[in-house]
Amino acid sequence: MADPTPYPDLNAVLRDFVASVQAILGVNFCGAYHQGSFAVGDADEHSDVDFIVVTHGEVSDEQVDQLEAMQKRLYELDSTWAQHLEGSYFPKELLRRVDPNRAPLVYFDNGSTVPERDYHCNTAVVRWSLREHGVVLAGPDPKDLVEPVREADLRREVREAMVEFASWASTPTKAGGMSRWMQPYLVLNFCRMLQTLETGEIASKKAGGEWGLYALAPDWADLIQQALDDRPDPWLRVYQPADPAVAERTCAFIDYALRESAARFASD
């Protein structure tokens, strides 16, 4: 495959990943795609390596075991990219249109080498991102696999996600309360979710933050700008507590975002 990213080390990991997945799945392999920030834009050296592997049918238990062994082998490579592979194995027919039941998929979380059954990627947002901007690593054009995603489905899902994120903001973390990683992540995600409600499209967290600087109340501009500037060393910040005053203001911003969602964006 042609180099899918500007990072040679990442391209090498992706080539190994795709070749290994093809060997494991055999005739069940349909396609492999890079999505997430590398698809919608603004990825950098700290970004996750989000993938979707499309299969013709269900992945067998034996194949899941082999994929787990592959994930463990890749994790030991001399590349930090290999330690941040995250994605799901998606049966082709299930991927084609938005699944209201959000069936669980074979999923590897960021930094994990153990598969789970999780609906993490079974969303309208992932389908839209994959269809409109997915990077083909192997297989057909994603537009041949995914039907157009309705704006109404995106908006409905984003409203639900905003409530889930608000609940997550008060959940204890490895840092105790809100971590230094979680704090700007929440601010930028609420910006981009509000942006999706307005535009009917998915943008990167950076683009969402930049939109929020001019589209949202100016009282929040400094908090948003701080989140945009607070990118270096995200993995280290997972274990560090956020400044209590900044965390409290972030919770206030979340409340504001929920009010904006209710006031400015009527349900479809």
C-alpha cells in the first residue's frame, strides 16, 4: 500500500498490521481502514492509531485468538505507534447502515492487547468518518461498504454522547479526579459535538475547538484556547490530576454545552 500517513514508523506498523490481519482472516478479510483523527484531520505524533477491519462474516473464536497474539506481538515492536492501535472488526453487512441496537464487535482498546466485545465503533460517527474520510489500507473504497449517514442520525447520537461524556466527567480516573489529559479532551470534544449539531458533519477536536472560539460564548474562549494549546505529552497527563479550578470550570463548560444543545439545536 502507498504510505497512508506522514510518519514512516507508523506506516511500517500499519503495513505489518494489515499483512498480519490478512493472513489470519484469509477469505474472511474484506478491507482495512485508518479512521479517527488521521481521517478527519489534525492527527499528530500523539494521536491514536484508529482502525476498522471489515470482514465478510463473523470473526471466529480461533481468529480472535490469533488477532490477540498479533496485537501482543505488535505491542512489543520498537514503536510507540504499535502501543496505541485501537479499533474493531466489523462484519460487512452490519457496517453498511447505522445499527440502532449497537451490537458489540471484536474490539481492541487503545493500549490493550486483549480483545473485548464492545459497541465502541458501532456508531453513526464512525460510519460517517469512515465513509467520508477513511484512509484505505487495503480493500474497496469505503463508500462501497457504507451507505450515506443521515445528519439526523449523527445529531441524535451526538446528543446521547454529550450526556454520556457529562457523566464520565465525574467518574474517578487514574489521577483520582479529572486528569490533565481528560480535562482538555472534554473541552474540545464538547466543542466539536456542538459543531456537529450545527453542521451535520464530524470534525477533528482541534477544528471543533477553533470553531468554539468564535461560535460559542466568549466567556469560554480562554478555556478553549488553553485546551487547544495543551497537547504535548498526553499519555503522561493521564496519571496527573487536573488543576482543581480548571476542572471545576470545565464542568461548568459542560453544563453550558448541554444547555446550548437544548436551546440552539432542536431535535430532528
